[in-house]
Amino acid sequence: MADLKFQEKRIIEEVFGMSSGYVLDFSDRTFSEFFDDFQINIDDPKYNTNGGSKANRLRTFFTIEPDGVVRQILCALLDYAQILGGPTPEDINRLNTVVGNLGTSGHAVTTGQDLSDIWKPGHLRLFLSHLAAHKIEASEFKSRMLAYGVSCFVAHEDIEPTSLWQPEIEKALFSMHSLVALLREGFRASSWTDQELGVAFGRQVPIVPIRLGVDPYGLIGKYQAMSGANKTPEALADEVYSILWEHKDLHTNLAEGLISRLETSDSWSVSKFLLTPMQRITDLTPDLISRIRAAAENNRQVRDAFGVPDKLDTLIERVVASPAS
């Protein structure tokens, strides 16, 4: 059962024009057809307990159905409202916050297997919000970030979101450590990308907007965007990675990501490459120290890379001698 607060219900009613019993421009027939697409019978008597108007049935629906179903319908209604020429950008942001709050219980991810299906274990989890038309650009960025031990979830990488694809996106959104937004023309008009930003804002995870012709807007307008114009995916990834290190609450995940990459290094060049970003590490748990030492001993691509084991020992000595406060 969805747990909508009074103010959230008020936002929904204002955005979808429910004050007079109506919902957007739906007739009784088209209202029923809209829900039919989701295998929901909105004419079921259980939704008529507080009156049979479209608005009253929708109010009851939001009250008795679980969060996941309510989120799905809210997202679809927002898509339809935008086709009609509204709502305003401010209303979109307000509704996205409601959608984000519906998922804060974390039920979208229930098991370790769920996480390993969408993220590389031991890596920082970075959700990449982008338009489907730019999936090649997003995939190249994802590949570059992996070099740093950052696992990216590229939304809409293979197909457009559907009711079957949506649960995977939700799992990623409610387990991500941070979000990067590729702000290209049309980004703001997509309710999918707007909802992704709404979840990130509601969960208060670090957001990194990349300006590619569109400035940050609405609730993310307060964030300083980095310019992505005329930069290669490699350059974008390098700059984003530096920005992620500015967030102290991400340091442990970033450090673990580098160590996970070190453990699976398949070449001397990869091992040597990792030494540079690892110099950012200022604190290590005993477990992470043990994993570095084990990698230097057991992975021949680390052990036999000239100078790498010695530099890893120096890193450990520096961190132990001067632990982060």
C-alpha cells in the first residue's frame, strides 16, 4: 500500500487537474483504456469506495496499491500530461520528487543477486542518465569509467523503457551511489530522464550534470555543471572521476573500486595505470589493505609489473601513517 503524505497527494492533484473530479483530458472510456494498457481494471468496485468519478477512483487507486504500481502509473500519467502540453517544469520537478520518495524504502533491490545482475561487485555504482538517441556515447563513457573501477548503469542502453524494463531501472536507481546526467537537447522533455534525476535528488546522492547544450534546470539548477562540449568520452570520464572524488562520502566506494580493478588486472599496463588514481586514497580499512597485498602477491599482472608492488607498499605505509580524519 502506497504511503503518500498529504502534501504529496496535493501535488498529484494539482499536476493532473483532479480538483473537479476530472483527470487531465480523459473521458470515462479513455481513462479505462489508459489503465487497460497496464492490465489494471480501474472500473473495479474496489476503486469506487469513495465515489465513482475519475479523480476519486484515482485517489483510491493511489491509496490501496503498492508503491511500485503507483510509481508506474504516476510516470505514465506524467508522460501523457507532457504530450498534452503540460505540466510546467516546476510541476514536473515536484512530481518527480513524489516519485522518488515512493522508492526510499529500497524494496526495488532485495538480494545480493539483484545487485550483481546490474553492477560489477566491489565497484562504485554510477547511474548514467541520458537520451536513448545517444546510447553509443553513453556506452563509450561507461567503458572508460570501468577502467577506474566505476560500474555504470546505462539506462535505455539496449531498448526503450517498458513495464518489463522498468524494474531493472528502479533497481539501479535505488542502489546507485551517484548519478551523471548527459544534458543534451531534448533531455528535459523526457519524463524518464527527469524521473531519474528526481530519484537521485530525493535520495540525496551526488549528481554530476554534464552540459552538452542544455544547462542544469529545476532542482538540479543549483549544481555546477561541467562542460562536455567537444570532449571525448575519455576526457569526460576522467573529469567526472575527479569530481566524484570531491564527495567525501564516496571515497570508500571509489577506493574499493580501484582495488577491485587491481585484483582483476589482466595486464601490466592496467596495473600501472591504476597507481595514479590510487594516489587519491587517504584512508583504507584493514580489509582493503589485505586485498591490496593479496593482489600484489597472487595476481602476476600486478606482482610482475615493474615497480607496482613497491608503490603499493608505499601507498599503504602513507595511509597508515596519516589516516584521514
